[in-house]
Amino acid sequence: MAREYRCQGLLFGRARLDEASVAELEALMEALDAHVSFLLAPEGWSLEMARRILVPVAGGSEHGVLRARVLGSLCRNGDRSVTWLRVLPASASEAALREARGRLEELANDTTPGHGSVEVTPSDDALGALARWAKSADQMVVGLTRQRRRRSFGRLVPELVRAPICATLIISEGRR
């Protein structure tokens, strides 16, 4: 149906993301040129509840346009604070931490001016660090990775959302 109507974007709502559905959803994304997003939220959750938004960034900008649209819309429609988070290895040098912070500040200022703060956390347990930050968020916006030009949940996203700590919007830009 999405191909027939040439949809530019699709949003699926789910209560959870389990291992059995990951391969099926990746195949669906590959079959479509459209942006595909998944909102994982507990029963009774509504967008108005999202005051504190966490945006983990792995360093790339694959989701720049779609992420900017989503965050721009959220910030226009309410009093929201956005925390941009980057987790680097515990062994990262001070120079690497400063560089990551500078890039993240630039991204936050470009995408969510007046609403964003940045955090760079050194940790060898990226999943644990993300989970700790998610505990203080109402919503998280996570981008999917591309592996050999294919959209993929990767290894971290399914682990992170297996037992969602907060509502999570998973975004994936369509083919360019």
C-alpha cells in the first residue's frame, strides 16, 4: 500500500520491539524508499508527555534531515528540553571528548536552538550509559544505522528498546 500511494514516510506504533520482528521490519524498510519510523510507547503515553527528550548520536549524520524535522516539530509544539548524548570509549582522550562535544554543540545549536544541551559520556558500556540517561527522559529519538547501504537496527537499538525505559521514536531515512 505504501508503494501504491508513494508515501514519503511511514510511522508504526508498537508496544515493544522483539527479536522476532527485527528481521521482518528490516526487510520492510528495504522494500520501501520512504522514511520509516517506529514509535515504542507504553499504554497511555501521549506526545504531550514528552518534555525531556534524549537524542543519542553515534557520530554520523545519516538522520539529519528527518531528525531535524521531528525535533523541530516537537520543540515548536511545547516546552521541551533536548539532551544530545554521545557515548565515547572510556579510553577516549580529552581532545577526543572536546571534539565530540564541539560537534554535538554545533548539531544541537543547528537543530534545536534554545532547547538543547549536550553531554559526552566516556564509557565502555554504551548500552548501560544510554539506559542511565534514558531514565531521566520522557522520550528518546534514535536513528537506525546503515550496514552496506541497508537500513538496520544494528545490535544496540534492539537491546536498548527490549524493555523500553521511556517512549522511543526510532527513525530511518529513506533512500536518497
